[in-house]
Amino acid sequence: MNRFLSVFSPAQLRRITSGENYVPEIDGVRFVAIMFVLIQHLHERVLRRTEAFYPDIPETLFHTAGAGVSVFFALSGLILYRGLANSTSRTGTLKLKSYFIRRLTRLEPPYVLVMTILLVYLTFVGYDSPNVRRLNDGPDSLFAAYLASLSYTYCMIFGALPKLNGVAWSLEIEVQFYILAPLIAVLMFRSRIGNRALIFCAIAFVWAYAVTPVAYSNLHTRWTILTCLPYFLAGIAVEEYCRNLVSKRLSNAVASLADMVGLGSLVALATVQLSPESPWQSTLKVLLVLGALWGMLHGSVSRRVLSIPWISVIGGMCYTIYLIHMPILEVGANLTSKVGAGLPYPIYLMIQSCFLLPAVLVASIIFYVMIERPCMNKNWPSNLVNAVYRQLRWKQF
């Protein structure tokens, strides 16, 4: 029993890194972002099933999902740029083959498995609930939708959110940035430009003001890198700022300022709806994402909080949580939504959270331990081939 429980301890669940130092507060930022996503998606699903009890509660009560995804984008920009910079500084070259193979072996198995399970479920079991937001745009064939999602082209082709798993739109944008990131890195590493953090900030703000509103107005570019590139650039700007501080120590005053900026930016992102269609609102949102990421990674209090083992561990499994939380919330809300309905909405939402969030967490831990975490080991494909080869040889004798 003790051995079983030890498997689910923070030390055993910690994300496997690719040889670089583990930074727990980065996974802590992931925790904040995924919780933002869960809060809004849970609210939307339970409200649709009980709207007769709460006719005055808007479905857009929270704006946290968009904030969480934007922080994810910025963090991806930071992490990918850091990895490319560190690899280049060690070897003197950019190893594109290993870069793309690593992305493929790390991210594809969990994604393909989840999308395949959803395809099979929706094809043979179906999900006929009047409370599900219908995604009628796109192909009538679920298999066509499946192929488009596997190729990360659904949003560009059909101008709609993916049918099988609506949240996969952001993963399509992540893949587009994976392709773009090496080009950005090469341009920077081969140049002698100074003040790169300011340059990336300037490009992010100009893009958010001039390009994002135009891209957002077209359904086929709305959920693409054209709309969301400024968030990735904001993350790169924070990383460039971090690289300039390698040999320096932030003063207590600056660390305290970072805490305030980070918290204030997160609160603003969660409570104010900023439309990408407005140039000024789009630019302001990029500024808030920049402030949130910088503040969380440089504030003295925020770094200690985000480094708490269970916070960083849950943040480390955010990819799994993101992939599977929507189906669990949809099915779970059908079972629990009437419990506490009619009570004041904040109390009702807390009751629903006590049912649904643990269900998401337990399912995510199981999937993470069995599927995602093994894929974090960059040698898993060769280890698997060797294991199969040993089994075949053993059966021959």
C-alpha cells in the first residue's frame, strides 16, 4: 500500500525534463493558467444545465479561460526560446531534427490517443445533451474532423472550433509556433541586436494593435498564430529579460513590485473582457499577459507560492488536464448539476467544484502517470523498441 501511495507523491509525479534544471515556479505558472481555464469551463457547463435557477447570471461571468490560454502561449514562447538558446550556446548549432522529434514524441501520443477515444465515443455512443454548445460549423463527418484535428489544421480549414475537442484550437496555434520558434531563434542568435527584450515587446504591441484585430475578424485566421503571436513574443521578451539577469540579483523592492504587478495583471485578465477586435484592448491584453508572466516569475512571494510541490506538480500535468477536462466536465455536469441548484450561485458553484474538479484531477493523474509522463522521457521510443525486441527474442527461445 505504501509503495502504491508513493507513486502518487509530488516527487514521483514531477515532470521529467530534458536534461535542463527543473524550475518549479514555471510549472506553478502552468497551474495558475490551467486553473483559470477550469474555472470558466466549469461555470459554463453547470450554468447551462441550471440556467432556470440563475437567469441573471451571464455565461461570460468569468473571463479566465482566455486569460489562462494567453498565459500558456506566453509561457510557451519563453520555454521554447530558452531551450533553443541554451542548446545553441552549448553546441554552437541549432539541431532542428532533435527539436522536432522531441516535440513529436513528447506531445503526439497523448493527443492522438485522446482524439481517437473521443472519435470512437462520439461515433458509437454519441453525446446527446441539449446543454452542450453545438459546434455545427465544419464537416458533417466526425472522421473528417478527426483527420483535420490530427493535422492541426481544423480551425484554418473550417473556420470553427474543433468538433471532437473544442479546446484543441489552442494546440493548433502552439504547433504553428513550434514551427516558427526556430526561425525567430536563428534570426536573434545570428544578429548582434541589443535590448532584445524591448524589441520583442515593441513587435508584440505593434502586432497586437495592427494585425491581431484584422486576423480575428476572419474565421479562418481567428484561431491561428496571426491572432496570438504577440503572447508568444511577450514570453520571449520575459526570457530575454531573465537572460540579462543571470549574474544579477533582483532587489527586494523590484521583487515586491513584481509580486504586485503579477497579481494585479492576473486579476485584470480574469475580470475584464478585452476584445481582440479592438486594437487598444488587444494591445492592453498583451501588456497584462507580459506583466503577469514577469511578475509571477520574479516576485519573491509568487515564486515561493508557485514552487509549492503540489502546485508545481499539478501545473506540470497541465497538458493532460487541458486535453481531457472538457469531456469530463460535460459528462460530470449532467450527473451533478442539480446538487445545490437554487442556492446562491457562489455557493452552488463551490459545491459543483467539489464534485467536478476532483474528478478532473483524479482522471488527469491516472492519464498523466500512464501516458503523458512516460512520453516525457526523450528515450522512450528506443526503450520501447528494445523492450519489444527482447520479448521477441525471449519467445524464440
